[in-house]
Amino acid sequence: GESVGLHLPTLSVQEGDNSIINCAYSNSASDYFIWYKQESGKGPQFIIDIRSNMDKRQGQRVTVLLNKTVKHLSLQIAATQPGDSAVYFCAEIRSGGSNYKLTFGKGTLLTVNP
Amino acid sequence: NAGVMQNPRHLVRRRGQEARLRCSPMKGHSHVYWYRQLPEEGLKFMVYLQKENIIDESGMPKERFSAEFPKEGPSILRIQQVVRGDSAAYFCASSPEKDTSYEQYFGPGTRLTVT
């Protein structure tokens, strides 16, 4: 299950299970959201994105859900594999003049047990 | 097509020394962004540059930090008179010359340790 520790929230799942990683954002003016995966010692890697005029978007084994009413974003990973173990960050971009500045959430550490 | 390159990957400096971090964007990309990541935290925006121009440096500390992206060569993030609090991972990202600059591709980062 999911727990919130003193620092990074963690999620531990069994291989083959589905994972759901959650993110709350604060800026209602954000109009673009991205999920990044960061493996230990590496830079963030793009997973999937969604615009604010959508509430769901699917990729390969991943689905992003956006609930603008409660400013909540989630990433669902189907049939989680050991290679999915990483820290997952949501990031938002606000429309307007500074529509390039990624604002990252705190991150969730996903551990997949074989 | 090589990705975003950063060097060095690891950098150790004593307090008071200078740190220079380099970033070569992906081929064809002319927008560069620098972010800083403290342990167990998300990345925080520092500066956005295009060739020979600083577009937004609102995330840069007012003193000791500077960035450039010359016409030729990599982008440089320079930290003068480093202090222990500068220890972090510094990531560079790049995006192409088009309106959809939402896509940012990240390099592997430079891990700076100040002793």
C-alpha cells in the first residue's frame, strides 16, 4: 500500500500488480501536466503528458487521470515490472508568459518486488 | 541522435571554490533550462536560456550563480565561492525551436558536492 514517510512518499507493489501514483497540484492556472520517471543517478525521463482540457490519456501500460475539480493527478501503471522501480514526479506548466517553467511535485518512490 | 549531455557527472569542490557545469543540448534544440534537485525533493527551476539570451532567471539565487548559453558551445552554469548548501544535483534540459516547448528532455545531471 501507499504510505507517506517523513520525506519521500513510497509505494511498494508486487510484480504484475497495477500501481497508482497520486499527485496534488496547487496552481489552477496550470494547463499542462507531465509525469516523469527518475531512476537512481539519472535525469528525469518523460512518461506521459496531459492537457488541462482532457481528463484521461493512455499510453503504453500507463494512464494519466486529471481531476481539475480537486486539482489531482494520478498515474496508473499496468502490470508493474521491476524496471518500473524509480521515483515518479508530476510536473505542471502554467499557461501564459512563463509556459516553459516546469514545477515539480515532491515525488513518489515506487518499489516493485519480484 | 545523442541526448542532452552534461559534464562533469560528478564534481567535488571545497568551500570557496568555483564550480562550472556544462550542458550540451540535443541536436537541433536551442532552448536550455537548468534545474536543481536537493536530496529527496523534486527539481526546482533555475534559469531558461536561448542562444546568447537569458530569458528567465527568476529561479537563480541573486548572488554567486550565473548562466550563459553562447552562440557556439555548451551552456554553462557557474557557481562562484561555493558553500555546502550548493551541494545538489543540477539538471539541464533542452527543447526544440518550436512553440511546443513543453517538451523538455533532461540530461543525466551533475552531482555537485561541496566539502
